[in-house]
Amino acid sequence: MPDTILGQPIDRIDGKAKVTGAARYAGDRRAEHPAVGVIVTSTVGRGTITKVDIKAAQAAPGVVLVMSHENAPAQAPFKREGDRHARPKPQLHEARVHYYGEPVALVVADTFEQATAAARLVRVSYQTEVGAYDLAGNRRFAYKPA
């Protein structure tokens, strides 16, 4: 980075509003009727989702939306630049399960209790695969105490 950039003033169009307390942030506003989401996670360590039954969850009281890979909106592909993520990993975008506890569905409802109850009604079927469970055999770096 050239030395000419460091220490130079930058025009901040929002600066006055921020230092005077006039700036408005998303956290300053409260929605009248906020919705709450609860994630349904995989119960297998590796495999493919063969079916997601969301009918009972959709019919549950207060449910606004039940989303899985079958009805999730399109997302930009995951992109990595060096050691950092240039674009976050898409969620609910494929039937593939990579690890135990991976998000496989999302239930949105009027209250946390309704979303939690409806999430328990989502039924996910899998075609399981053998996972890699040998920690010692899959370690990339061996710990060497000093």
C-alpha cells in the first residue's frame, strides 16, 4: 500500500450524522410483527437428501414459510479468494449433506415457539453414505509438542 494513502483525510458523507447521533441504523427500528426462523439440521453425517416433507410444518399455526433446497431462491456461487471468502457459501442450495448438523431446512413463523414446533414436523429422508470418521488418519498436521 503506498504511503500516500495512509493518514489522508476521507470525505465521509455520513460523518456528521454519526457524530451528532442523527444517523439511523437498522437496529434502531423495531418491526411491528417480526417473524422468527428456526433451522432444521441434518441428522446424518454424509449423504443426499431424497425427500423433504414440509406439509405438516406448513399447516402448523403461525407458519409463514418453510424453505429447503427444493424451494430456496437462487444464490451466487461460493467464491474463495486466497485465505478469505469473497462470497459466502450458499445455504439450502443442494440436496448434498456434507456434515452432521448442516442446515437442511428453515421454518419461519410468527413466534419462536411456533417456528420451533413446526421445525420438529419437517421430515427429511436421506440416502446415507459412509463418512470419514478416522480423525488420526485424516489429520493434515500432526501436533508436535515443544
